[in-house]
Amino acid sequence: MKLHNKFAKWMDKWREENVAGSQVTQCRDWLMGRVENLKACKTVCLNNNSLDRAPYYHYNKYEVEYEEPPRPMVPVTTNNNTVAPPTLQLPNAD
């Protein structure tokens, strides 16, 4: 708990100095699925975890229920050619 409290204190200070209130709101809205161009869903934030068991502090847990079940990422076969699902391309760190 001592390290958690130390990190939480540092994180609160860093957030206060580097993150605008509007950014906090935008992040919370994104986590709760309240932004445009997201798949239709219902997000619930649960924070009633017990302090009697690990990790012994409050945290948020997000549960998402999609209006339609997400499609599995499986390869698509067309004309005897297999096409892999799209992958995320990250920019170079250079």
C-alpha cells in the first residue's frame, strides 16, 4: 500500500500540472462510450470493490455491453486466397 499511495500522490500532482479539465472529461466520456464513431454499446463503471481483499484500495472496473455481439477477427477466404484480418500499424519511433 505504501508504494501505491506514493504513486497515486505523484500521479495526482502530475495530472494537476499536465492535464486540462476538458481532457479529463474527454477521457472519461471515451471510457464510458459517450463519443461519436464508437460501436453502439452500454458501459458501466463499477467501483464497489471490497477493501477486505487485494488490492485493498478502490479502483474502477469498466464493463461494456455491445448492442450486437462483436464479430470475431478471423481470416476471410475469397477465391481460394486467405486474407488475414487487418493489423495495427504503429509509426516508427524515429
